[in-house]
Amino acid sequence: MARDVKSIISKMTLEEKASLCSGASFWDTKPVERVGIPSVMVSDGPHGLRKMNKDGTTVTSVCFPAACATASSFDTDLLEEMGDALGQQCRAQNVSILLGPAMNIKRSPLCGRNFEYISEDPYLSGKIAAAHIRGVQKWNVGTSVKHFAANNQEYFRMSVSSEMDERTLREIYLSGFEIAVKESKPKTMMCSYNQINGVYSAENKKLLTDILRGEWSFDGYVMTDWGAVADRAKGIAAGLDLEMPASGGVNDAKIVEAVKAGTLDEKLLDKAVENMLNVLFDYVDNPHDDAVFDNERDHKKAVKVESECAVLLENNGILPLKKDAKILYVGEYAKVPRYQGGGSSHIQCSRVSNAFDVALEKNRSVDYAKAFPADRDLADDGEIKAAVEKAKCADVVVVFAGLPDVIECEGFDRKNMDLPACQNKLIEEILKVNRNVVVVLHNGAPVVLPWRKDVGAVLEMYLGGQGVGEATDMLLYGEANPCGHLAETFPLRVEDTPCYLSFGGDGITTKYDEGIYVGYRYYEKKNMPVAYAFGHGLSYTTFEISNLVLSSAELKEGGTVTATVDVRNTGKVAGKEVVQFYVADKTKTFGRPVKELKGFKKIYLEPGETKKVSVELDARSLSYYETKINDWYAKSGEYEILAGNSSDNIQTSAKLNFRTERYLPLEIKGDTTFSALLDDPRTAPIFKAYLKENDKGSDDTVIGDMGAAAKEMADAMFQGFPLKSLFSFGMGSREAAEKLIAELKKAVE
């Protein structure tokens, strides 16, 4: 039976209520034993349990692949399964909240924490996060979705102000959080360190109360990132419930002082306590005695997850490797893989597999050359020369490349997109003596690959968790078929990135001048070539996506339409394909991307097998955030639904006609343009009739019999005429014009 939380709060003193609003230690909440409130523990995640013991040691647990990898699975069932394993580990270790998933948008490949974030696309971020949350919370263990919001760099992350317009904030940086909150109801949210348009997230009422609770109906509690509090009383008033870690009672006293001084309404404090107790008792009162902490079981799951996440970027047929081929593994990552990121998510692993040892265990014909170290950029000419000599005798050379922690880690941003110079040098030297080269990547974000078209294959493992060695072996030798697809674009160079000129800012502000054009939205709008497009991923088989059919050719506001395609495995081995559905606005609305991801599904197919894949679309799928009405809006007109297996490989499409009874505000005044009047269904008939009556052309032209080029020029000029030009160009009398304006105003009331 649910506890009467309000009754418990009514029995608490002001000081006791304030005490619940900060931690008792670095990882524990405060108890109030007098009224039966226990202390509970929270722990870092998101891809493994980083529980700290009382003696300062860390619990040995399983490190699953980081979000850079799991997002590439495009598989919500897989993420829910991984979340379930994490939730069970938390429950078995008496951890009430797992800090994650981390779902800030990958605005730039240089962000040092991108390995922990999901995608450059908010829709994919929201769906992947929602699945992760569902899995963890099956065990009545809460998640803490982070970092809310607009924490897209590490440089001065604790104070910098992320400056952007409302549409950019809503469409790109909030909508993923919105999907996660609405679909999976996370128990907690973690506010970010940074400011948003000059207001700290920890004090941002618009963010924490108006949007999160008011618009999205979030009913859990909001906690800080560790040490993110600025003004504690303002935080309570804004909707910040729990400060972590402990403040030594200093900020608790400030809450008490503010209530006594009348500057903080005690009802707001009561609400914060209520939010926390509802979550706390959901954990305490729903024990799971069946929870088992089993690292060996979960290690096998980690291997499975990674095998579904790796992305085959290039392959000229060299992969999968032949079992009897003489293979040379080069690079220390073959023995010491980089499998997780540095910083707060670092896991004390139960064990870590590496590709070389796994190959030996399976009696593969594999030799090894170190060539370069795993932890730094250090070229040893002797080591490189030895590796090149061995490469001359190998059938295939597999180079294990990647980024060390000193280049990519929480706390600082990358300086460039390059791999360590010693690695590029090695690959170039090996290619001079052996063209059969495969590169396996261990990195948390896109890198420049200058040799990508010269090697036989590139397999992106990302940061694949502690089972990365086994997963790599399975994929290289065809025991598993690569089925990951990129959750981010790989640009050709860092200078091509949307925010290259503004990323990082001056340490005080960072301006999001690129607006909504992040990732593939930017590259497609500029028709800019990239190394690998969003959604790209190869397989050892081939697929055909065809015959996109809509359940209806028309969609009305409030309704839904189902898009269905046929997917066929046209190759010779079984495999999984990721079908991606995009929406393109064809209504000529200004400022829309070429297309946007609005659905995806992964499907398994035997050779020659065909299956149907469907997704459901609604008005929100077509919409952008319209600041004129502070709401999501799609204009009536034509949209195109597209399906393919990457953003640059659309294979089938269909037209959809959308109808809404909502209209944007239109102010009728002297500088209202003819094009605005002709574009609005309420005013277009009136204005067209006026033009025809005054013999100045029909519909949208004032020019009669003249050449096509001159007519086109005149039509373009006509579109930009303001209403006040009616008099200047003799389009009717003043009385007629005044009557027109009155009719137009009435039409838009």
C-alpha cells in the first residue's frame, strides 16, 4: 500500500524538510528516522554500475558499451534489455538511482563527453534513452536523465551560458528529453552545470517547472549535477529538489532562512520533499528479492550488445576474415582495448576481453606487433619498422587504432578530430607493403580517416565495453554480422562542422549560431560531402527497401498515418537491417531541414526473406517549433515520407497531404507582403479576388503579355510588395484598398 507522503511531510519540522534537499554524503541521501525516512544511495552510470563502498573502494561490475556505441544499434529492444541488466545490478547492490542515461546532443564532434551521449539527432536520442530508462526502472530503480539541458561542451561547462533562440532550444536540445520523459517517466532528472541564455539550469524555472513539469507532466524529482548549485533557495523556487553531494548543512540552513524570511514559500519546499519521497518510497517499498548480482552473466550480455552496435564503415570484401588466413594484429589496442571513457562513468570492470587473446583461444592464425602504445601519441620508429616487416608476410593486417584518454575524456574538449599521428603514420607505412589492411577503431566520437579509401575495411567498435574483444573477434571472422548504423555524421574535417566558428565560446558564453542545423541537418542543407552520413552502416549481406505505402494519403491534425515498407535480404547470409523513416516538408515553409528522422526499426532477415516494417506518424512528426504560437506546428500542404538505410541512401518515398485547422497569427498592416496574403488560406481568396477585380493580373502576377524571363522577374518582385504598394502602383482606389484591408483583418480574427 502506498504511503501517505503528505501526512509524513506534515509531521516534519522545517529543518527536517530542508535537510532532505541535500545529500548526507557524496552518494547518499539524508534520512529522517523520526518519521521513517531512510537514506538511499545513488550511483554513477550510465553504462555500468560505479558504486562506491564506504571504504572508498569501487564495486567490481560489468561495463557495457558506452552510448556512442549503443546508439548505433538503433535497437530499442536491445537498450531495454541492457537497461534491465543494469537495473538488476543496482537493485542487488542496494542502489536506488542510476545516474543516466546521458543524452545531450552531439553539437560538435569535439565535445569531450560525446562518448557518453547518444546522438546528434534528438528523435533518436529520445527513443534510445526511453528504452534504456524502461529497462532500468523495471526494478523500481530510478534513472537520472542528464544533463538537462544544453550541456554540449566541457570547456567552462560549470559556468558558461549556452545562448540560443527558442526554436533551437525546443527542436534540438529539449525534444529528446521530452520524448524520454513522456514515454518512460524517469524517476529523476539531473540539471546541468551551465547556464541557458544567462540563467543557470539549477535556477531555471522555465526549464525545471514550466516545461519539465507543466508541459511534459514530469512527476519525479530534479537533482543537481554534483556541485551545480548556485543559489539554493532560488533553486527550490525554480523546481530543483535535491542538491548533490552534501553541502555540510550550509545550503540547508539557507533554505530555512529563506522560508523564515518569507522569500521562499514553504509550500514549494513541501513540494520538493514530496517529489523526493514519492521516488524514495517507490524504491524502498518495492523490493526485488529475485535480483541477482551476476557479473559473468552480464559480461555475456555486454558482448552481445557490442556485437549489435559496431558499425562497418568500409568493406571491399576483405571482411569477414577467412579462418585459415594468416593475420597480423597491429597496435596495442589489440591487447589493451580502449573500451570506456574517462571520467565519472569509469567502471571497475569484472574482466576485460581483448581481440588478440580471444583469437588465440579460438586457434586463429594470428600474430601481433605492438607498433604504438594505447595510452598516448608516441611514435617509436623501431616498433613501426618491426610491424611493417611482419606486415609483408601477412595475408591481412588488422590495425587496432583509436583515441587514448589523454585526447578524449570528460572535463575537456578535443582540440581536433585527428587520430594520434603515430597511428596514421603506421597505417600509411603498412599500406606501402600490404594493401590488405583492416582498421578497427576504438574511439568515442568521429575521427578523420585520411586513408579510409585505401584500406580494405574499417570497423568502428566505438567504446565497446568490457566484452569488446569477443565482439570484435566475432565480427571480424563473420560469427556475427555487423548491423550498427551511425548515430552521428563523420565529417571530412573539423572545419566543416556546423559550429566550427563558435564551439566552446569565450568561456563566458557560447553562441549556438547554427540554430537547428546540427549534424546531418546542416550537411544536407548545404549539400556538403561527408565521410560517412548519419545512419550509415554496412553488412556482410545486402538489403533492399522498397514499396513505401501510407495507410492514408491524407493526415489530419489529431490523427495518425502508418508508413510501411518491404525489406528484403538480397544477399547470401542472415543479417539485420535498420530501416530509417524521414519526413521532408514540401510546403515551402522557411527554415526547414531537407529531412528529419521520425521513425526507425531494426529487423532480422534470412537470405531471400522479405518482411514488412511499419512506423506510425502524426502531426508532431511533421512539425517544427513555431515561436509565434509557442507550440509545435505543421503547415497544411504536401510532405514527403522517405525510407532508407541511411540519411544519404533513401530508397523509397511517398507523398502525404496534411491538413490542419490551425493558422499562424497574421497581422494585417501596411508592410504585410502580398506573398504572406497569398500563402494564407484565410486571406488568399480575398486577395486574389481583389487583384482580379482591379485587372492587375490573376492569382499572383501583375504582368500581362511579356517574355517569360521578364514575367518571372516581375512575379518575384510582386511577391515582396507590401500592402501599402497598392496605392503606389495603382492597384485599385483608396476606398477599394481600405475595404480590402478591413476584409483581410476580419478573415484573420
